[in-house]
Amino acid sequence: MKSLQLAAPAKVNLSLRILGRRSDGYHDLDTVMQKLDLCDLVTVSLVDEPGVSLRCTDSNLPEDSTNIAFRAAGVFLETCSLEGVGVQITLEKRIPIAAGLGGGSSDAGAVLLGLNRLLGSPLPTTGLIDLARSLGADVPFFVTSFGAVRAQGIGDRMTPVPSLQGCRIVLANPGFPVSTRDVFEKYALTTTDKKYKIKNFEKFIDKSLPCAALNDLESATLSFHSEIEGLKLDLLSGGASLVLMSGSGPTYFGIFPDENGAESTRVRQAVQTLQQRKNVKVFVTQPV
């Protein structure tokens, strides 16, 4: 097999707490992440010309080492001492860029998985996670088969949890990107040693209750773009049972449980309301 196409799923953070800043510049997190069926398409091919090449269709993303998918291929080849191997990556973007949905991290994870399969699985899952950790905090999640996890540390200490079921998730993206680095720099911890505990954690995951649905980065992102709060209000007024910003934003998501078919009507009405806003991108998706 010389070529493989993989779906690189988006994610939402059902809860995101920032516990403190680490000496390496990362932050210690306590977060619940859920994969979605909204995905990019990543094709990984082995070619005769040594090195890595990347093509991003219908996107203005960079096609060099500043792209995390490109770097993922290079790190994999170097780690496995395969510098003479040629890799061509084609990336079809469907997930909004810099939207808090993990698109770039998922693309990188798909490249790692694709190369590992094409080259005879030189790395076990633990090795892939170690490699993913060097690329970014969310990437380890995307080299696992878990649909949902509670992630701690920088996001690499993962405990699988039940995926959400019986619901639709509406994503509302304002049509512009937000820098994760800027949001983290804006975020100020009240105490550097404060420890958070997600209460009723299993109850939250099983029932989709909002008791633990909290994103510590939301206020920081709103300080840059206060207008995105309107997306949250639209989702709430549309009947979503839980509304939260995902990651560093600016995308908001609303969970619409399927209750005797009423979910379809509420989703349709929420989508129509959101689409009246200029430049807003709306996606109806569901948990993996």
C-alpha cells in the first residue's frame, strides 16, 4: 500500500480548566475532549522523491515546515530513521482554521497514523503518543482510537470516558481565527497553585449536564472579540441544553439532545438564526 486517506476529526472541549503554567511554557490542563464527525481529509502517500511535500487544497494554509502536518511527517521519519523515504501529504480542509476545534492537531495526528500504517507500524501507540506530545498539546488525543477522553497534564495524560450519545452538536464559528497563544497570554490565573476538581464528572459525561461545563479561556477570548458572545446567546435561545466555547475559541458549540424528535426542530431553528449573522459558519455534527 502506497497511499492512505484518513479522516481527521474535529473536537470540542466539554470542559477546560487551566491549573497553572509550567516551566516549559505549556499549561497544566484538566479537560474533557470529544471527537466529532466533522473532519478534514488527509491523504498520505509514499513517493520516490525523498523528503516531505504538502499540498493544501482550497486553503491558504502554508505548505512548508510552518504547517504542523508537514512537521509531523518530518518528525516521524527522523524518529524512525527513515530520512530517505519520500512522503506526499494532501490536506483537504473542512474544519475552520484556528477555531478551537483542534483541526491542525488532528491533521498532524492523521499524518502520524497514516505513516505508521503505510510503513508497517514501526511505532506502538505509546510511541505515537510520545511523538505527538512533541508537536502540540492536543495531538496525542488524535493518535488514539478514543472518542472522548479526560486529558490532564498538557493534554497527554488521557483517561477514556464515554462519548456523548443521542444528540446533535451545532458549531457556530464567527468566520475569523483566534490565536491560541494570544488567548493564553491574556489569561491570568488568580492563584498559580490553585487546583480545580471537576465535580460530578461521570454524571456530567453521561447526562451532558452543564454543572461542570466550564471553559477558563472563554473570558480571555471574549476580551478580544466580545461580539462572539452573540453566538452563545443564539444557541441558548435556540434550545441547546449546553453551550460552551471550545478550546481557545472563537467557536461556540451547542448540544441538542434528541428528545422524541424535538431535537431536529430546535437544531433547524438555531441554524437559521445563526445564519442570519454576517460571515458566521454553522456546522451540524455529532459525536464520534
